[in-house]
Amino acid sequence: MSLLNFFKSEISFKNKLIITFVLVTFLPAIIMQYITYWNSTQVMTAKINDMVHNNLIQTNKNLDTSLSAYSDILYQVFSDDAVIDSIHHMLHGSDPESLLYASRLRSLLASYTYSKEGIRSLSFFNMDGSYIAFDRVTGSSIDTLWNNMKPDSQQNLLQALKGNQQGSVITATEQVMDGSNDGQYVFHIARKMTGLSDGNLEDLGYIVITIDEAVLSQAVNFSAPERGSKQLSSTNFLMDAQHTILSFHDKQNIGKSLSDLMDRQAADLPEMLPLQAVVLKQPSIINYYQNEKTGWTIVNVTNESDLFSEMYTMQKINVITGAVMVIVTTVLIIYFSGLLTKSIRKIVNAMKLAQRGHLNAQIKNDSRDEFSIIISSYNKMMVTINELLEETRVAVQKQKESEIRSLEAQINPHFLYNTLDSINWMAIEKDEHEISRMLKGLAHILRYSISQSNKLVLLTEEIEWLEQYLFLQHNRFNGAFEYVIEMEEGMSRVKLHKLLLQPFIENAILHAFLGKKSGGLLKIRFFFQDSSNICIHIEDNGWGMEEEVVKDLLEGKNRSMKSSGIGVKNVIDRLNLYYGNKAKLSFHSQVGVGTVVSLLLPNE
């Protein structure tokens, strides 16, 4: 966050003031302390790296010497005429001859196996994958380590040898399960063996020398510190190009990745260079040195605590002293900041009250600074706002009453009543009692509709009007639908505004049952949702509406869905006018099934 954005943020002014004081007071000291500590660390790390560098160079030479000794033995086997002759006769002789020379080859392999400490096994692999081997641990050419290797170990070794036409192949370490313990780790040095057959050069197979991992561990942990130099708590281990650990003093770590060991993501590890040092997040320093012959990397990990113990002690003293100073200074800053921002908090709290609707809230003005002018202006502004709101409320009420009176004045009630009464008597004289009933219902509906259209009425009065209205509509549409009105017990004294339901009912009759001759059902239910709210459901089994039509209907965009010129949008406006956000209206419709209009009103 930039400085400009910080001062524009929603953080309180008091907190901004505190943060500013803290930054100005402590930031320079913290930066200076950090620079001093960082510089000291870098200087000491550089010196340690010089010491470790010499150690890694010597370790690398020792590793080369150890591997060369075993490569020499492999070369001796590779060039031994007796070995070559035995392999040649074993491959091309008769069956008895093959068996004889195979036994001779086992003896030769056994003699070379004991030629140097660390050799676990010596094996000859034919090109077809069959092998003859001698295991130094078991002392047998039958019970060998290849019986206890992973199933794909032998196949992977042969594939690597086939891909390497010249020179030796050195494999990664792998575990041998001997059964008597948790297993031993070994690695292989192998090379293709060729010979002359009928004057032509022939691939005879592969010679594989298997060596204990301890040879690698002893080679890389060789160290010869200079006389008088400080002995550091450190360890060396080997890993391959994929950061997989090949040799480690703790054998449980062999086969793990360096990221697992160092608790870091592999992507965060540096590229392998001949020598580099990186200070890890954990308390250690790691140095790398790559062996050119094998491509393996010697890793040295030095305990950082040993290097910086004295510096850590001094740093702790500085941190504790600084923390005490920060606490004391911060307490003083908070105290004085509170005094400076007291007037601001008063103004903010008053504004929050006004935001929640308490427009009569006033601020006590007991200051003598610039904030007293703001407080005085705020108090005057709130008085003015209250006056304007009252004037607006009165004006809106008068406008609504004027609009309603204008609608009522469009029809002369006495003319309609007298005319309908005359037609009614004419129907009675002609024994048209059904027509007479309809005329009486129509007169009742008109009288109810145009008399004080916005007042609150009892629910029983509204239901009485609904029954007359539905009776007329039922006859108008020749019984194409039936209707049911249900009211929960105890709702006789409930009140609601007149004619709220008429647009929804007329929409159901005109649109839900459009084109139907019979089978329509309109169900109107009144019930309590809880002690504070009543719920009205208007349900039909008509054609239903698509989701977009319902959405347009609620937003007042669908002009075709309106009743007698009074659309659903008009009812929504009336709901907002009468009840505000306490009223809820929703539509649930499914094409071909029907529509349910749910209306939730406060129980006033």
C-alpha cells in the first residue's frame, strides 16, 4: 500500500496517527539495526564459505579417489583374459562346457569380490538379461542381492547400460532388503564387455560391481580442517541432478528429495553451480560442489546456530531492550493520540447514529479548537435536515391523497349505484335472480373499491369483497375455474390495505386460465407466519410462466401482465409506500404446472 493510499484507506484517524508516530519513531532504528545485523551475517557467512569451500574441494578429490579404486577393479575384471575366455565358452560352448565355464566364472567373480573392502557383489549380465553373480554378504552365487532388489531394479540397470555404448555407468543408491534387517543401500558401477568371436567384435554382456553406500558416506564425510581452525557442526551428503539424496549418515534420508530434507520447495532451490552458498530459512547454511565425473553434487550443511551464537545473544538483548522501549513509547503515543482525536470520535459516532436513522442526535460541544466549528455546523445541519424531511413527508402524503381522490372522482358513485339498482329491479321483475345476484355483487365491488381506496380494512371485509369479485369472474368465464378461500383461525381482526390482492387474482384468471374451458383452480390462503407477520398465497394450476417473464413482472417491464390498468408494478409501489422493506413479494412459477404468488406483510 502506497503512502497516499494509506491516508485514503478506511483506517481510523486515530490509528493512522498512531501508525505514523510509530513509523517515524522506530522505523529508522529498525532499519539501522537490520542493516548492521545483515552486514555482520554476510561477512561471517563469507568467511565460513571459504572454509567450507576448501573442505568440499578435498572431499570431491576423496570421492574421485574412492570411485576410481572400484573402477580400476572393474577394469581388471573387464580385461581379465580368464574372465573373457570363461564368458566366451559359456555363451558359445556346448551345454556341459557352458556349465563348466559358468562355474569357473563364478569363482573368478568371487575372488574379485574379496579384493577390496566395500564390494557387496560382482555380477555378469548376459545380453538377454540372465546373470551370474557372487554376493559377498551371503557368500553365495545363488542367494545374491538381486533376489532382494526391487522388481524393476535390474531392468532399469540394463536399460541404462544399453543406452551407454562406451564408458562406465554409475547408478544411484538403492535399498537391498536382506530380511535380517531393514535393508542395506548399495550402488552399481557397470560397463559393457566385448570380445572377439570368429574375428568379429561381439557384445558379450555387462560386468556390474555393486558397492556399499557406506563407501560414499565415508568419502564425502572426509574432512581435514586446518590446524587451529574452528571445528563446525556440519555434515556432508550426496545428491543427484534431480535433488534426490544418494548418501547420508542418517540412512532414513536416502531416497528423499532435498526439498523434503530442508523443508523447502524444489522450485526454490538454486541451480547447481560448481560452488555456491545459500542461507536457508531454517538455521543452517548449505553449500554445493558438483563432481564432474558422476554429475552428483556434494552438499555441506553447517549449523547456523554455531556460527552466530554470540551474535544471536547480542541480538536478543537488543530486541528485548527495543521491545520495552516500543511498548512504553506506544502507550504514550496511544494516550496522546486519544486526546487529539476525541472530538473526531464524537463527530463520527454522531454520524453513525444519523446513518441508522437517529436524525435528532446532537453533539455536545465542549472543545475550543477547530473541531468546535465542525460540531456546531453538524448540529445546525441535522436540525435543517429534520425540518426538510418533515416537509417532504407531508408533501408526499398530500400528493398521494390527491392522486387517490382524483381516481375516485373519475366515477360518479351515485350515478352507478342508482343505475345498477334500476337494472337489478328489472331483472327481479323478469325472474332473472342470477342476474340480480351478479348486479348486487358488482355494486358491492364498486362501492368497496372507490370508497377510501388506501385505508386499512379487516381481513374479513377484504375476503367478502374477494368472494363477490370471484363470483362475478366465475360466471363471466362460464365456470372455467373454481376457487377456494382459506383463512387461518384467529385472523378475523387482522388488517391490511384494500385491493392489494386484486391485480394478482385478475392476472391468474386472465392469463393462467386463458383458453381453458374447465379444470382451473384458484386457491387463496391467509395464515400467520409468526406473531409479527401474515402470509398470503395465491396459487393457480394454470399455464405458468418462464423465469424471464417472472423477472420482468417483478421489475415492471412486462406491460402485458396488468389488471384493469393497475399493474403488478403499481402494487409493488403501494407495498413499498405502505410497509417499506417489511413487505416481501415473490413468484414461484413452472411452465405447465402453475404459479404461486407469496405475499408477506407485517401484522399491524
